[in-house]
Amino acid sequence: MNPVIFTICLVLGLLAFVFAIIVLAVFSRYFWLWVQSVMTGAKVSVWDLLGMMFRRVDARTIVRGKIMAVQAGIKDDDLTTKSLEAHFLARGNVPLVIRALVAARKSKQITLSFREASAIDLAGRDVLDAVQTSVYPKVIDCPPKGSAVAFLDAIAKDGIQLKVKARVTVRANLQRLIGGATEETIIARVGQGIVSAIGSSESHKTVLENPDVISKTVLASRLDDQTAFEIVSIDIADIDVGENIGARLQADLAEADTRVARAKAESRRAEAVATEQEMFAKIEQSRAEVVAAESDVPKAIAESLLSGRLSIMDYYKLRNMTADTEMRQSIAGTSTTGPSNTARGA
């Protein structure tokens, strides 16, 4: 035999042997998966399994998910092997989506397609928990457990503070789960509705007698719009009477008015004191003017004596009259400092 032909045949034989080993290894790896898919009617071909190997898709997850859906009787045109692979490559949770579809079918109350379930899963929501919440409503505490405040504080029109704790029963709305607000929004809206309902009550006694008034008012406000949930009921779990906020505010207002009145009175008193001091200054000024005028009297008397307009006898008569006046004043218990003193001094 020609050595070249022999070499070619040997190379081809080795390649065939290697190919056979590869095919055998692949067949042995996916054989049982293919058998399971054929036996259950999942319709996953060998070529699909080989394609998964090259696309680095976990074939076991895809096949088991397809088998689970077929066994549950899910008939959805979108639920194909390629759609499951696409969801897996998009980093979706294929087993969780299939379990959610099975749970929705078993409930016989929820219509959920594979496209909706995969969209919810890729949006970051727990689609299985959403289905379970839709079947079995969930209870949310308002305010939530572990929050900074244990009660919702609201004040009625009569000024009495009420402390309320509510429990909100919600059901997941799968059609609004994508883009819908979460539990935090429900809690915030319910708290706002409770505060508004109590604040519009004429008296706190009305709320204590009929707590269901709060629930009816809040439910009528359609607080679940644009949220991922549907509010089933709002129950008032606890309600306590707090402080008399109205009386405290009135007391604070009265205290503030008192302070303003005191400030105004103090201002008026300061003005009066200033006016009094001005009057004292004017009195002292007048006294100074009187003293200045009295200092001119001796000069006038001296001038009169020198000019002869006043005689010595007239002067002595004036001195006697002044002495008599001072004696009468001393007997009466009064004293004066006037022109007579000045004249006597002269």
C-alpha cells in the first residue's frame, strides 16, 4: 500500500475515532435528559441539547423546567425551549418562573402567561411570591414592625390625639406588578388616609365608638392605584387616646400672649419712668431759676436804699413782717424759702 494513502487513512481513522468519542461523551451526558424529554413529551431534541452545550446553557435546568410545565398541563405557545434558553441567558430564574406558572394554574383563579411571568422575573420581582400573595392575601402592619414609631399619631378636631395601629390585607395584582409601587407606598398611603380620616372627625369619641369609619374612609380613597397590590381590607388593630394637643396649644398661645402683654407693659413703664425723670429735671431747672431770681432781690433792695426809694423804716417793717411769717409757719409746721429769707439775709 502506498505510504501516503496509508497515512491519510490513518489520520481519517484517528479523526473518526476522536469524533466518535466526542459523540459518545456528548450522548452519554445528555442521553438521560433526552430520554426524559421524549418520555414526558417535552419535545427537546438532541440538536437542542447540543446547541445548549455550545451556548453554555444549563440543559438540565431547561429540560426539567420544560418537563415540569408539560406535566402540569401548561399549554402556552410562548413556552418553548428557545424561550426558556433566552430567559436563562438573560439571567432569569427559569425554575422559579415555571413554579409560578404551575402555582397559577393550580389555583384556577389566576391567568398568567409565560411572557408575563418572565417579564416579572426579569424586573427583579419574586414572581412565585407574587402568585402566592395573589392566591393567599398578605397582611402588612401599618406602621411596619421595627419602625421608629409604634403608632400612627392623628389629632381630631377637638384637639385630642389618637394613636392608631392598623393591619392592611393586600392581594398581589399581577397585571400591575411591573412598574407598580411596592409595600412602602401602600403603608405610606394608608397612614396618610388614617391621619386624614381622624383629622376630619369632629370628636375623638366618634372615632373610638366606630373605628370602622376610618377603614371605610381609607378604602374609599382608592389608595391602591398605580401599585402592585390590591387592598382587600384595612383593620384597626389598636387605638389609644393620647395627649390633649388642643389644650396644650391653647395654653402655649395664652402664654405667648401673656409674654407679649408683659413686654408691652414693660415698654409703657419704661416710657413713664423716662417721662418722670424728665419732669424731675424740669422741676430742678425751675428751682434753679427761682434761686437765680432770689439772688437778685438783695441787689434790688440795696439799690432801693441807696436811691432813696426805700427808707430804713420800710426795710425794718419788711423784716418784722418776714419774721412774723416765719413764726406762723414754724407753728404750723411748714417752712419756706422765699424772698423774705433772702431779704432777712440782706
